Amino acid sequence: MPRLMLTDARWEKLFHLMKSTGRVYDKPEHRQTFEGILYRLRTGIPWRDLPKEFGHWSTVFRRFHLWSKKGVLAHLFKALANLADIEWVFIDGSIVRAHQHSAGAGAATLNNESIGKSRGGNSTKIHLAVDSGGLPIYFELSEGQKHDITHAPSLIEHLKQVDTVIADKGYDSDAFRELIANKGGKSVIPRRRYKNTPQERVDWCLYRYRHLVENAFGRIKHYRAISTRYDKLARNYASMVSLAFMLMWLPMYC
């Protein structure tokens, strides 16, 4: 039997949240299906190569695709993240390589699938906000060549409240600082050296903890389906990222 990832208590917690969406019925095979999805998250193998213990690969994939389309997997992450301590919020972006199998989605010409082309090849960027403990709060996907600051306002707008936002020099923008101030928060963002604007006072002691958001990226990139994007649809890759962040939150509950 392949190695599983969920204890009985953690599965009960997750299944309760899944049923609360009104889109998942109580079926005994759901646990093995979910474990199959997590197995693929951890190993990054093609869906067709899933061990038979999880059921037929097409059944597991169809269930994953359906739960992704209905927002069930994203709901798990959002529900668990309600415990977030957002006194301090750290934001950053990280690039992941997009495998050649992720290209060529049928709807790519009609819908942006968050795959960008650059000198380094196809890539996707994850824009992330984490709380005071380094646990994920909210994320978005974009093409790999997009600058971090383009998604920074959206990360802030999705927070319930804004106290202190910490980011690196890539977020050096007066407009972004003003947005944070208008929401009643304080920004800890150093200025770039080449600017004529003098350096403002920065809480360097607090800035040192910016590694928390980098640690979060490091943790989810242990999962091979995250460190390399194989999914053609941005929605499905986002669901995989949601599952990885969900696994970071689960120990806080059980």
C-alpha cells in the first residue's frame, strides 16, 4: 500500500469541510480518492501512473477536476486559514517552472492559463501573503514574467484587515504604500538604492522575519506537483497549490 498522508482525525476535519460546501456527498470511497490526489501532489507522477490502491486513475482525476471546478479544494484552504494572525503580513512571489505537458490547454486562446514565456522557458508565478506565523493566507497565480508589484494590491485587498505589511524592495512603490495606509496599515518596505528618494526609516528587526514567506514557498515546493507545474489549467494548478497550503494548516487543528 502506498504511503498515505492523512490521519483519521485530519480526514474527518477535511471531509466535514467538504460536505459543508453542499457539493460533496458522503461516499466511503472519497477518502481513498483524496489520498490519491495527495499522492499525485507529493510525487508529481502522471495521473495514469497512480497506484491501483487509490482506484482507477481516471476516476481519481475526474473527481479532482470536478472538485477543482466547484471550488471545493480551494474552500478547504480558505476555511482552515480563518485562524490566521494578520497583525503582520509578509508578501512575496516565487516562480515555478511549467513542464511542457502543461502547455496547449484547449481554452488557452480564450482564457489566460497563467503560463508565461521568457528566456528561462515557460513558467508560472505564485503571489503569496502569509500571516505572523508564516502560514498562508491568500495567493494568486500569474505568468512567470509578471512583476511582483502587479499583484500586490490584490493580495492586500483580499485581507480582512491590514496592520503591518512587510515586503522586499521589489514592492517599492509609493502607490502601494498609499494603498496600505488608506486601509489603516503600516508598510515595512525598503526603497531601491538607485532612486533619488532618500531611504525612510525601516523597522529592520521586523524586516528580518520576511523569511517566513520564503519558508512557506520552500515547504510547498517539497511537493513535486508544485515545484514543477504539470497541470494545463490554471484552475487545477491553483487547486494543487491550495492543497499544499491546506496541509500546512492542518496541524493547527488536529
